[in-house]
Amino acid sequence: MFSGIIEEMGAIQSINKGLTGAKYSILASLTLEDLKLGDSISVAGACLTASQVGDLGFSVDVSTETLNCTTLGTISVGTPVNLERAMKINARMGGHMVTGHVDGIGLLRARQQDGNSIQLTIEAPEEIMRYCVAKGSITVDGISLTINAVSERSIAVAIIPHTAKVTTMGLKQIGDTVNLESDLIGKYVERLLQTSGVLPAKPAPMINREYLEKRGLL
């Protein structure tokens, strides 16, 4: 479990892809403190496991599913990534409850300066939009953000100077993709309403070629 408060920006040092996944080496400093083999760490919003820990960084194994369903499948060596260690149970909850289970990929459609903040408009898949409400929370590349506005196909968020400085949000440009995770509470509420019959059950996914290709099964 994470809070969505980024501890530092790391950088992809090396990528070794194979038939069954990939190994990424990531340069880091602050997040190496007390990081141990087997610990969970959020990399660009995706919960991964530290498979090696060194003096200048750490390595993670990335499954085919994660490569296909997150932006980690398309990033390159040198790309900066947001990092956060798993939250301690006695720590302050500065953001919101973040699992690190990415729901989908968003597309940055607009970026404009508004006073001292940057306004970003992010197009999101329908399965994410259903959980988005104005003044609610969403995780963007591992960052806990507040939704300022919701349209039919996109959300708007404001990036304050501190967030722009210490996370990758300050570097994002129109056309860039981001990992999105919906607010966990909304998912539980929906599930409870479905099991009680207030809402119709969520339809099963259609197993077709597109579904299989997205998950690296073809």
C-alpha cells in the first residue's frame, strides 16, 4: 500500500526484455534507505518488487502483464520515474490509499499555465472515468492528485510548483502517456452495490484477439 506522495525521481538505467517479462535497473538514492530485497516499491505508479538492491539503485522484475497494461512497456533508458516505498503503518496519510495496481493508461491532451500551477487535461479509459468525481482522488504515475473537473472522456488536475519540481509531472508534455489508478474506495462501493442488487453486475470481459494481445498472450 502506498500514499501517492512521491519520495524521489529515479531514472531507468537499463532494460533487459525477454519472452516472459523484463528486468529494469533503476538509479535512486533516497528510496534506497532501508529498502530490502523483496520490498514493494511504486515505480511510475506500478507496484513492483525489489529483486536486487545496490548502493546506487535497485532492480525489479516486470511481468508481461505489467509491460502491456502500463507505460513501463514503452519507456526507455534514461526515462525519469516517480518512486515511493511502501507506506509504514504508523506514517501520516498525506495522499490517499494507493495500491499500485494500475487500472489503465491515460493520454495528456492539454497543458496550460494557470497562475503558479500547471493545469493538465488527461484523457482516460471508460473503466477509469466511471470512478472519477470532481474533488475526488486519482493516482497519476504514482502521484496522489485531486480531480478539479470531469468531462465525458477526461479529467483535469492542477500541478502545484512543488509537485512539478519533485515529480515527473513537471516534465510531461501533450501526447505523453501516464499510468492511472482509480480511487480504491469507489471500487469497493461499486462492488457492494452490485452484490446487493442496487447496481447491475459488471459484465465479464470479452475474450477476443485484442484482449489476448493486450495481455501478451498472443
